[in-house]
Amino acid sequence: MLIQDSWWKGAVIYQLIPRSFADGNGDGIGDLQGLSSRLSYLRWLGVEAIWLTPIYPSPLRDGGYDITDFKSIHSELGDLAGFHRFLLVAHEHGLKVILDLVLNHTSDLHPWFQRARWAPKGSKERDVYVWSDDPTRYSEAPVLFRKFESSNWEWDEVAQQYYLHRFLKHQPDLNYENPWVQDQMLEVVEFWLGKGVDGFRLDAVPFLFESEGTRCEGLPATHRFLKKVRKRVDQSGRDILLLAEAIQPVKEAAPYLVENELHAAFNFALTAHLFSAIASGKCTNLRLCLEETKLAVPGGNWALPLRNHDELWLGDGYLVSQEVIEAIRSGLHQGHGHWLNWGINRRLAPLLNGDPRANRLLHALLYSLPGMPCLYYGDELGMGDWPGLRDRDPNRTPMAWTAARNGGFSSAPEPLLVLPAITSPGYDYRVVNVEVQKQLPRSLLNWHRRMLTCRRLLPALRHGDCEILESNHPSILVYSRSLGSMTVLIAANVSAAGASMRLDLSRWKGSRVREAIWGCEYPPADQDWFVYLASYGFSWWLIGEVENNDLSKVDD
């Protein structure tokens, strides 16, 4: 079955932090050289694109999201020539590369800000950022980093004014009312397009413009500027992904996905509902969220993350309801004591108390729902975290490659590592690593690889229509993915207890049925089935005949 579409439609995205992934020169810090040496692993795993967190020069007070130069590479990671070599190797492996692009703010050490604070009030240099004599402006805009900041404004002694920072105080907001700022950021987009990148994850896009009496999120002026970005990207003549980080409800994130604006956005509301379903053992709210998502934006223009480099963002009843938040608070006990800002500051495996069944179930849903599944580095292993590290660093520790010192991440002495390798019980890098799990047929890593192989062999899971089907059990979610003559039927039990239900197969009467992951034959769909799913159990069934797809064969 031939599908002609953009490369990113349904692509599996692997998010990694270059400084924590692989160290190529032995200084204890991950870099582009080390990353290049590990691309064959990502190809083997079966992902299609890699998203790099910021690689630009930065004082690193916020993981690189505080930028001092948008058109260069941090010296600890390499240089532009090294980035070019990395990009060539990635493309040789068939991997697309997505850069993190921070539009909203810079570091306070950026030359633009240093010029602005020393320039006179009202000057064009001062106007590059948002300044005020009154720190009560935009009072309805929530403080995003409430763990660290009490206000969105910070007094600058040199400038003798307050400057706006929707994030941390060392990240002043750019003034997008200034046409010069818009032109400069469009030039940044063009610069990296010229280097050959395949897409951008646009950080914090809702906050570009401000207006009194609003939350200062997703304003019309913001959408107008993003349309300019889309136009500039389209002029390149290449198939480039523009992916929005908009931590907003589905209906408020959907406007970014109109035809002449961005291509895709993260569905953080769905992420919260997935965890709520696991925490409560009920999927009613998850089913409603999926229906809302489908109505808001038909098709697969959503990126679907479970975890990432930030906390599991839940908000205060704005992103999802208080009912969903309370279900997560009460049901995910490993999150207690780990709340940061607006969510839970834990990696996936520890948050699920190390239960591989829940881990597999959540990823089975991710790999079979419409959109772009996002896999955070190390989650394919069930990697742990390091509670107690600064800010969100517990989730950003080095990748575990082998049982050797530092998990094979670096040959440097341990005190020189960018962050300590995981040694906590149950997650010790000497046990939880790529080398060990590759050799265990039933490991979580090999499970992920097989699931991604099945996804490639089943175009309906990447491109097909999705229909949420009736379920008479509150813990079982049932849906189908259909493309042409191919249908994949999915049933998932979000409860820690076994569950059974009657499954109506009348629409597929007489069709051949096989278990999709292992290829086992089932009785034809001549009557209703009585289905039993074990604790956190799921099944994918392939209905009908499929040409040129032998699901019993998976390459070594």
C-alpha cells in the first residue's frame, strides 16, 4: 500500500538531550560526536526522527533554553562543522532531525539584552525586550515557574525598569511588537533551514505577544507571526515540520494547526488523561478527550508524549479538569513529594512504580493512536531518575548504554559527568542499560523495537482513520484504525485488575483475524467475542487480508 504524505505524518519522534546522551571526547558531557556514534542504535530501535533539546551557546541555567546566540553551537557540544557532519550521518541512517527553537525569550547574557539594559528608555535597543515601570501589568498572566518565581516582572538596576519574563528571571521576553525582533527570529529559522534541519519544535509558542486583560496566551498577533514563520518555511521548498509546544487545552491548541500556520502540536491534555486513566483504572475521561481531539483537528496532527525533559505538566484546572488532576495525585503514589511548578517531576518508570505492564500499555496506546508518538530517551529501557537534583535535572541524567563505568555514557571520571548516572535500586545502570536489554528477548527495549516494527508494517496505525468504539466496561478502551482494506482493532485495559467484555465484530463478519504483534490466528469474525484482558493488558488485532506484510518476521 503506497502512501504519499509528509515525512512527519505519523512519524515516531525520539527526544534526547545531547549533553546527556553520549560523550564522544571523554570530558563527561554529551556532544554531537558521541550522538553521531549512537545513531545506529536509534535506527535499530525503529524511530524515524530525533528531537534535540537546545544546542546553542548558553550559560545553561535552564538546560540550554536560555540562549546567547541563536546561530551557533555550544562549544561543549561541538561546532557548526560538527553539526553538519552529525546531520549527514543522521540522514544516512534515514533519521530526520528536529531542532528546539526558543522564540519567546533569550538569556539575560544575550548581547541584545545587555545592549537593551544600557540603552536609554524609548530607544530602539531597549525596545527589543518588554519593559515597564509598573510590575502589575498583564496581571492575569499566570506565573509559569511558580516554584522559583513570584512575579513575571524583574527589576533591572541598570535599566531602572522592570522587564517581563514569562519563564525564569534570567530569561527576558523578546518584544514581538517590534518588527526588528520578528525579522531576526525569521532569519534564525532560515539559518537552520540552510543547514539542512528537517523541522523545529517551537518552544513556548503561546507567549510571544501580550495584551491586558488576558492570560497572554495564543493571542491573534501570535498566530499572525506564526503564519509568517510557516510562509518562510514553505518558501524553502522542503518538507519541514513546525511542531508547537502549547501547553493548552485541546480547543485552544487546535487553532495553531490551521492550513497556513503550524503543522502539529503536542497534545498535553491527552498525556494527562492517559496518566489519569492509569491512576484511576477508568477510561471514561480518556475516551472523551480522544473524541474532543478528533473533533478539534481531524487527522494525525498531534504529537503524543508521555514524558519529556520537563515535569509532567498538569496545571491548575486549566489544561485538564481538577477531577483528572486529583485522580493522578491520588493514584500515582510515586509522584507524592515530587511536584514542581504545575506538575510531577519524575521519569516515566519511577512514576509507574517500575511496573513494566503499565509502561507497555501506555506506549501501546501511544503507538496505535493517531499522531506522532514521542519517546523520551531512556524510557524504552525503563530508566530511573535522580530525585533531589536541581530543578528538572532528575529527569535528564545520562543515557545507560552498558554496564561499564558511567553506564558507557562517558569515560570521564564520575565527578566530571554532566549529571550522575542512575544507581538507585531497581534502576541501576549496571542492570538497566541497552547492552543488557538487547540480549534479553523479553526486555522492555526489545518489546519497544517489536512494537515499532509492527507499526511500520501496519500503515493503518500511521495514516488510518480512528474510530472510538463502544465499550461496556469502564476500564477498557476500544478503537479501530482503518486505511483502505486494512483495519487494526485495539482494546486496552487501563486497570490493575483483569477485565472482560463482549466485543461486537458484526461489521467485519467473515473476515480473517490475526493477533497483530505476533501473527497468531484467531477465529474468523463470525460472531461477537468475549474478550479477557489481564491487568494493564491490551491487544492489537489485524482484520482482513493484508498484502506484502508478514508480521511473523522481524529483522534482527
